[in-house]
Amino acid sequence: MIICNSGPLITLSKIGYLHLLPAILGRIFIPEAVYNEVVENGAGLPGAEEVRNADFIRVLKVVNILLGHLDLGETEVIVLAKEKNAKAVLLDDRKARTYARGADIEVFRTMFVLYSGLRRGLIKDSYEELLTKLHRAGMRIADHIVARLYEQ
């Protein structure tokens, strides 16, 4: 079970690669707060319709809430992962990743999904095209991660 936050859903939708999630990670679960952020509050924005129509995404209700210094979606992702004994979470925010690891939850990032898609031949873009799409989508990528892409 993989629990996902809104950032990866939006980024992958913006660059046309949301379909990589089931191919690489299987069924994806999101808490209600993430669904509301992407689909309801984000109506008309990138990711809203893609997430609403994705048959591989299931929305789950969080039973307990963790109070902390994260936004509601990130908080619900971590709490839901603990409640459901999830295999991992899909988060990009540094602070949220730190909280998740502190709770002994494995963390994947959007770049993991894209890197896996490249390795499996599921992405037909060149590295340059993919990086351009990511930059246009507003995703910042560390130089060492870009270097790793070119090591393929």
C-alpha cells in the first residue's frame, strides 16, 4: 500500500506522467485532505480531473489526526500510512519526508517514479525534455539527481 500526497499527483499530471504510478507502484491511496486539495479546491487546475478520473487511486478517511508543523494533506498521508500499515508514502516536501522517516515509514519521491519509468522504458521523452517539463511544472531538482538521470 502506497499513500500519496498532492505534490506528486499534481507534478506528474502537469508533465503527463500520472499513468506511471500504477505501473511502478500499483494502486495508490490518498487521504480525503489530498483529494480535496487536488480535486475539489483545485478544480480547473492541473491534476484535478486526472486524479478524479484515475481508477488506480482510492480515497481513504483518516481516523486519527496528528498535530504538527505540516499541512493537512501531508499530515493525513503520514497518519494514514501508520493506520493502514502502508508499505510507503509518496511525498516531496522535505519536512514531511523527515516526519515520515521519523515514524519508520519508507518514503518515495516523484523523482523515484520518473527514474523508475525511465529505467523501464515507460517514458519516451529524452532526459532534456523530461527535465524541461519538470522545470515548467515548477519542480526544483537537485544537481545530484539530474546527474543520476544522465547515468542511465
